[in-house]
Amino acid sequence: MSQVDLPATIDAIRRVREDPHRLGHRGHGPEGPVVGAGHGRTGPASKRIVVGYGFWIFLLSDIIMFSCFFATFAVLRGSTAGGPTAAQIVEMPRVGLETGALLLSSYTCGLSFAATNARSKLWTQVFLLVTGLLGLAFVAMELQEFISLAGRGITPQRSGFLTSFFGLVGLHGLHVTVAGMWLATMMAQVQLKGFRREIIHRLICFNLFWHALDIVWIGIFTIVYLMGVTA
Amino acid sequence: MFGRLSWSAIPFDQPIALITSLVLIVVILGVLGLVTARGWWPYLWREWITTVDHKRIGIMYCLLGVVMLIRGFADAIMMRSQQAIAINAPGYLTPEHYNQIFSAHGTIMIFFAAMPLVIGFMNFVTPLQLGVRDVAFPTLNSVSFWLTASGALLVNVSLFIGEFARTGWLPYPPLSETAYSPGVGVDYYLWAVQISGIGTLMTGINFVTTVLKMRCPGMSYFRMPMFCWTTLASSLIIVAVFPILTATLAMLSLDRFFGFHYFTNTAGGNPMMFMNLIWAWGHPEVYILVLPAFGIFSEIFSTFSGKPLFGYRSMVAATLFICVVSMMTWLHHFFTMGSGPAVNTAFGISTSVIAVGTGVKIYNWIFTMYGGRVRLGVPMLWSLGFIFTFVIGGMTGVLLAVPPADFLVHNSMFLVAHFHNVIVGGVVFALFAGLDYWFPKAFGFRLHEGWGKAAFWFAFFGFWITFTPLYILGMEGMTRRLQHVNVEAWRPMLDLSLLGVGVLVVGVICQVIMLLVSIIKRDELRDTTGDPWDGRSLEWATPSPAPFFNFAVMPNVEGEEAYWGIKLRAIESQQLSPEPDYQPIEMPVNSPVGFYTAFFASVTGFALIWQIWWLAGLGLAAAFAGFVVFAWRDVSEFHVPVEEVARVDRARRAAREALLERLAQQGALP
């Protein structure tokens, strides 16, 4: 595979678009069944399909776990026990910055994978690093928010509402932190071992995970922060 | 330094717990000593502890399940004897101890006996039936097993160090909050179940991927054996509901460790939220257990009737119907919460409706037998006993689904009898049936039939003598979980129930003797052909015991009942298909990562229970280090040479040819 300077060349994008496994093409097209797609007629799927598929299932379960924390937030949001309400603790400018950092990191994460598809080690590493730094900025801002709230005596021990608030937002922050550690190990693997088959599979999974965390954050941003301010 | 841990954690003042733990420790040390003296460690490490072979992992799951089944049964004996003795008397168990026993009984039976056995069968059977060589993620599979084992270890450690929960098998708040349960009991429960639950979740992910993406050529969805469908349905439920369990237990842990207010009855917490969350997991959980059990029965009814499964497609539909509706009935566990008539009615109807799916299955099994050549082997006896038992258990369940009736018998012995009726009659009978059915495939010889039949009859009558009186006691108003009773009139029924436990004990002894006799007589009981029951699905196409790569050449499926088709062709043409072109096989290498993960999960769990924070941090850091080291490995697969593949398969073909010749001489061929 040739080294391509810019990840977003036409060639690279074309390679991203052309799924060799033609997932979602139930009729198999005019060429007949595709070997390796895991459909009934052709035997087990290829490793890449199996790994990606399994990770999608994991993401589904992770999102169900988040949904429980969303549900408890919905139940407990009014149970302030005389303590502060959502409107009193939300600082929109900071949350806006956090959201911006995380959304931008999803974009750079996507760029890193385009670079991976073009087999450009340099640009993969650059965009992974930018993704990681944006994630770090997000976690730092969130931590700062938590610390400043705790300084004002606003802790999860205060009320049911605050419990569910810190639980939901904190769980997401924990996910981003763990994903950041994963990202660091991925960068080390790419650097030392190059684009081996299993490392590309792991990069696919990492990308899926990072985007999923972004989607969950959009839910948190809407339900916890935006609806909290307007309520 | 050691958090809450001190010498006072060891129950020197409780003779029963102390003696049991000492005996356990002596037995474990004895086993470890024997293994060391005989030099078995390298073998164990190489062939079992680090294995990623789905069949070996399945066998280890079953072994764990059987050991914990005996532990849970010991708890049951203590409960039934305590209640029979403690009528207007204190009995021999203190209330604190009795509460731990019924909590441990439920926790162990569901999480560490039934689940490992069910998952063990899923592991052992599914890839063989799908005609593939392994599950989608073999190393993850090993991690899942060892995490489950680590949870079981923590439950057993609680016997000797500290105490177990006194809150029932589901730790309802506010009782389970720190204010009312300050000890480590609930924490043992939380971390044991949390760790094993993560293992189960990964199993679910693994098997959804396996069934959907790892099938041999030609194995389309509607050609899969019924057990694979039920594995898929059960795994889908696992993926959908185990995250709820993880979340709920995490919330209760936060309440207990850091004073959060998810489920407290102060500062705006909401205890009823726990009931909703835990049963949103808990009700689907019983279908996670019973659907694979239905799959086992489907295989057995069809094999032992010599007929294809009646109504295969309706069976698939019923399975998936149950899979979906199982998640819509959870509120019937607390009709008395006070949700009002509209909500209760909706859940009452959904609960009754789910019985329709099960009804379809029952009729299909009966019609499978109709017109067939029914052989009454041991697996078939368990299956017939199941139909009788499960139908009655199901009907008492429909009775409980009616909210006004439920209000009368809520939390009574009637409920206890009902759910034992469906779980013992449905799941445990299936596990014993499956054990007998697939044992030859795992070990190469059949189990002794006479002792197997004796075990069935004692278990069947023992079950009914134990639980029929409990139905009656429930109707008379006896609530569950009583350490002592003061109604003299209940004595005959409690005595009768204890007698039933005695019959069950005889059944268990028969099972043990069956195992010993079978091992001693293994040469007489040897399964030379790999197809001892005249089977219909692909696991019987392999030799017994199956080679680690399962199939020398991946089967090519051309119709429903894959192996039956191959067999019929061989019989019609009076010869095997031509010898295939053997290729080297790529198999995953063994990995210690499962054992490593479980070791640090146990250490971290123990540290969290006793709040030894530095140790917990150390455990987590070690887990991350393990993750990095595992990611760095260079070789993940090895090749089985062609000669080895050909040697194993030629031996199999020779056995099959000998069988064909024997049949031809008997004039059994057309």
C-alpha cells in the first residue's frame, strides 16, 4: 500500500466507501454471494467482519447501561431535597466548550481513520494525538466543573437529583478517560508494530467507541444540560 | 492498611460456618496437594487453565455449575430442616445465619449453578452444531469463564472471611443500604455478582456474534438446529439486560461506598427504582436460563422420537416471541407496589401472553413424539418429566399473573413453590437431560443407564414431595423466608417437604454413583462411532470425544437437519462420501489472559469489599498492564498440520465404514 501524504485524498475516500464485504447488500448483487460476509451460504465471516460485528454488539450493551443512568436521572431530576436544581448548577459556556471539544475530537478521530485507510502512519498518529488532546481537554473541563461544584457544597451526597447528575455525567467522563488510555496504547501499537491486520481491527473498534461516546454526550448535553437550564 | 478487615471477620463463634469452611479448606488443600504431588500442574495449565477451546471451556463451566449446585443444595437442606424443626422453637440456625443461607441459596443457584451450566452447554454444543471450529472470540470466552469462577470464589470466601448478604438473592433497598446492612455481606454479593455478570455479558456478545456470523457453508438461519436458535435468543437477552444489572449494582455500590442517594429513603432517593431496574434484568434472566433449556429438550425430543422437530418454524417464532416479550413483564414481581389498576393490568396481560409462546413449544414437543419411534432413554425421561412439571409450574405462574390473585399469595410459599416448579422442572431437568445426552460427545463414553433412570425417578418424586406441600402452605398464608413459625398446623406439610428433600438427596447420590460407575465401566460404555443416539445435527458427525479442531473439513450443509442428510446419503449409497482434500487448519493459541484477569478481578473485588483501597488500585493497575501485554502478543494462531488432520479424520471414517458394514450385514440397509 502506497504512502499518501494527505489522508483525505480521493483515493483514500474511495477506499473507505467501497466496502469489500458489501455489508447490507442482502441480495448479494449480480456477483452472487460474497465470501467472508458471514451470510448463510458462504461460511464463517472474515475476521474483520467478526471483530467489528462483535464490537457493535458491545456498544449496544454499553448504550443500554447508559440508558439506565438516563432513566434514573429522569426519575430523580425533581428530587432535589431542598438542594440546588439543574438550572442552578449548569454553566452553559463551559458545557458549550466541552461539547465543542468532544465533537471536534470525533471529527479528528474520523480523519485518523481515513489516514489509516491510506496507510499513512504519520497522519494517523497526528490525528489520534489531536483526538486524545481534545478528549483530555474535555475530561479536564468536566473535572474542573465537578471540583468547583464540590467547592460550593454541591456533591452527590446532597440529594437524589445530584446523585443521578454526577452518576450519569461521571460515567460518561469515566468512559472518555478509559477510551483515552486505550487511545494511548493504540498509538504505541501503531508506532511500534505498524498497520498489522489485528491493529487495524482494533483501530476500527476504537473509532466506533469514540463516536459512540460522542453520541451519548449529545444525549447528556440535551437532556441534562439544555433541558436542565430551560426547566 | 487492611481497611475493614481484621481477625474478627473470621466466624469463630459460629460452629456451622467455621466447620464447613475448615472442611472446604482441607478439601481444597488436599486437591491442590494431590495435583502437585502427581505433577499435574503443567498438564492442567496447558490443557485446561489456559485453553481457549470452546468444548473445554464448556466442560469447565459445567463442572463449576455442578459444584455450586451441590453447595446451593446444601443450603436448601439446611433451610427445609430448619423450618421443619423451628415450629414454636428456635431451631438450630440463628436468624442472622438463616438469612444468609436463603440469600446465598438463591444467589448461588441462579448466578453460579444455573448460569454456568446453561452457558457451559451453549459453549460446548453451539459451535459443533453450527459446523465451525470455535466461537467468534475464543480468548474472550476464556476470560468470561474465569470471571464467572472468580465471582463464585468470592461467594465462597464470604463463608470463612466475613459474612454473606442477609437481604435475599436480590438485595432490596433500603434494607441493603449501609444504614440497615452495615457489614460486608451486601458488598460480597455486589462484587461477586458484578464480576461474574461482566463475564456473562461478554459471553452474550460472543454468542450473538458466533451464531450470526460464524456458520459453516450452507448453514442458513432456517437450517440451524433449535438449540442454536435458543442460544441466539438467550444471548440477545443477555446483551440487552445484563448491562441493566451492571448499572443497578453499580448504583447500589455508590450508595453504599460514597453515600449517594439512588435508592435511599432519604434525601430524594427512590427505593422502588431499584425494584424496577433489578427486575428489568431479573425477569428476562429466567428466560436466559430457560430458553437454552427449551433448546436442549427440542434436540432430545426430535432425536429420541426419530423424527424432525414438529413445527420447526413456529418453534423459532415462539422462541423469538419469548425473547422480546420477556422484557415487557418485569412489573409482575411487584404488583403490590401500588402502580394502579391500569399498569398492573397491562403487565398481567403481558405475563399471561408470554405463556402462549411456551404453549406453542409444549404442543410442538408432544407432536414431535406423535407417530415417532420413541426411545425412553435417560434424556427422554427427564424431558417427559419436564413437560409434566413445567406445565403445572407454568399454570401456577399464570395464576400469579392475575393481580388480584397475586395480592393474596404475594411473597408466600406459593410463590416459592411456583418458581422452583419452573426453574427446577424447566432448567435443572434440562441440564441433567443435556448432561446425559452430550456426555459421550465430551468424554467418549455414555453414562450408565440404570443409575441414570434411578436418579431421574428419585429427583422427579423428590421434587414433587418437596414442593407440593409448599403450594398448600402458601395458600394457608405462610410467607417466605421465615426463620421460625408458630403455627402448629403447618407441621405435617413442613415435615412432608423435608421428606421430599430426603428423596432428592437419594437422587443426588444416584447421580454421583452413575458418574462413578460410568467411569469404571467406561470401556463397555465406549461410543466408537461418535453418534450414540442416532442424532440429527452436526455435533454427531464428529468422533467422540470431538477433536480440538471439531471438523477436519468444514461441513457443507445442503438442507435442514444437516447430519441426518449426510447419514441418509451414506446409507442409501452404502458408502461414505469420497475422502476430502485435507488442508492445514488455523486455530487460536492458548492464552493465560483469562486466568490472569480473573486473578486480579478477585483481588480487586476482595479489596473493594473490605475497602482496602491501595490493593484495589493495585489490582486495577495490574489489569491495565495485562491488557497492554495481551495487546502486544505477536502470535495469535497456529496451524494444525495436514497429516494430523488427515490422521484424525481417517480414523473417524474407518469407524463409520465399520458401522455401515455392520448395518449391511444385519440387513438394515436398503
